[in-house]
Amino acid sequence: MEGDGQFGDKRLMAGQTDRSEWARRAIGKYEGPLLRYASKITADLERARDVVQDVFISLLTTSSPPADGYLAEWLFTVCRNRAIDVRKKESRMNQLNDLQAGTCVSVERAPHASAEIRESADRAMAMLETLGESQQEAIRLRFQNGFTYAQIANITGMSVSNVGFLIHTAIKTLRQKLTASGGPAEAVKQEHRR
């Protein structure tokens, strides 16, 4: 389904004549993923919250809302641009410390998850942090948010082939690192085949 991603924008927007109800549903559906995405770009949860709030204000005040089926792509593009602007404005790059790197803003993870799963995920996230910034962004958009290569290209301004190359080389690198460390390389291989 073109432009629909994992989020099902067409169903969200279908039959929505009341703009405020449509906006409430969009906020409920996208706030968590956008916050996670913005926090990785800004490296600061509070700044990320400001960015996401600004994105939804833009959605509500825009004179030309995104076309049916392209809401997620529009939101993530605006979020990326605003987060990069905030990061540039601050004119400093914060290095993530070990505590921040092990913490992931997530609404999906249950608090009772096993220690082994957390350890594997922490190891994989630490290895993800060793990749280049554009590889990390492409991987997160693909696997955390379910965007297609074409959608990632639209969000980031890269070509589709560049996105494919970045994801391919990132997965290859992560697989090699996870195999060398005795980690869940097979999980990375299986996820890439989806």
C-alpha cells in the first residue's frame, strides 16, 4: 500500500470530516514514534518533545494537509527537518553517555521483559550507535517505524538507491559485529528478510 507504511494512514483519514477528531487520532497514533525519532536526532528528550509538539501544531495549522495515505511520511519529514534545525541551533552535538544509550523512549516495551532480551537489545543498540549517522537514521526509519525505502528517501532527501545501500551495508556490518560478539546475528538476518 503506497504511502501507508505500518501506520495505516488511509484508514485513519478515511471519512474524517471533523479535523479536530482526525488530529486527535493522528496524535494518538504518531506521538510515540515521532518522539522516539526526534529524540535520536536531538539527543535530548525535552527538545524532542518540543519538536513533536511543533510538528502537530504545523499539521493543524497547515493550509494544505498531506494527501490521503501520506500522513506518516509528512509527519516524519517535518519532524526530521525541525529536529535538525533544533540541533543546529544548539550548535553542539551531545555525545550519548552509557546511561542514555541504554535508554530508549518506547511505548511498546513491556516492563516485565526478560533480562536476556534487554541485554541482547542493549548490545544491538550499542552496536547501532557505532554506525554512521545516516545509516542509523535509515535503519531506525525502516525497522522502528516500518517505512519503505521510497518513504525513507522522501523523508531524508536521499535517493532510493542510496537508502538501500545504507540499509544493506548497515545490516551487513551489524550482522558481522553481532556474530563476532556472540549476539543475535540470526535475528538481524531474519528481520532484514521481511
